[in-house]
Amino acid sequence: MKSNENQKSTREYKVYIHRLKTWVEVTEEQYYAYYRDIWATRKRAQAHGQCMCPKSKTWMCDGDCLACEFRAAGDNLSLDYTVEDSEGNQKSWADDLQDDTPNAQSIMEDRELLCALYQKLQELDPEGRRICELIMEGKSERDIASIMGYNNQSAVNYRKQKAFDRLRVLLGDYI
């Protein structure tokens, strides 16, 4: 029993720094704090078939799976992976992705709407226009109330709704 205690108290803890290819002596707490996330990452990668690191090389693991020489594809599939549909046609998953890039027509429509919005903002009363400007700056109703000297944010909310209703009427052709 006493020999176990001696072994435990004299155990040296070392951390392998992969980039420097060197060992660094650390305390037990530092050792477990350093390796805890690395072990969890490796176990997660092994569960998904992405880590093929042999047991004799696990000391080299630094948790950077993307740069590891023992990395495998595992259960990750490429968008180019082809599957056969019910009619026997081969198609890749990339074929089903939507193109999120805006086309020229939607860009022109958005620009026209934005120009109309700025033009119609000028037709609002000064108070409503100032509230809209502060909203566009990202201010909260509470901040707007203090800037404009209102007692509470419900007054701002009421005036904001009036301004928005007026803008909806003015922009009826666009929205």
C-alpha cells in the first residue's frame, strides 16, 4: 500500500507539444486541464470514424483533427457523393442546394425599395423621421425615449407605430 502512495506522489506529468515536438513537465492539474478537451475531441472523432490514430500514437494527439495524419472521412460525406433516386438516376447532394446569391433583378428591386424608403422618410414629420433614424442606428426604445426626452418607452412605441403605419401607406406600391 505504501509503495502505491510513493508511486503516485512521485509520478511525473508531461505534456507533449506537437508543434515544438517536445515534452514539458507540468503539475497534475495542468496535465488533466490540458488533456481533458483533447481526449474528448479524440473520443468524439473515434465515435464518428474520423480518428484512425493507433493506440501507440495517442500521445501525439493535440486535438487538431483537421491537421492530423491519422484523420479519416468517417461518417462525413461529400456534397459530391452521388445517390440513386427512385427512378435509378444518379444525383449528388450538391444538386439539391439552393443558390443564395441574389440575382440582378432582386438587387435592383431592393435598391429601388431602399431609395423609395429614404425618399418617403423625408415626408414624415420630424419626430417620426428622427425615431426611424435612431432605430436604423440600432438604438432601443428605451434609448430613444431618453434621447428624445420622453418619460417612457411606450410613448416611443406609439410614435414609432404611427411612423411605420404612415410609411406603409406611402410605400404601398413597393410592399
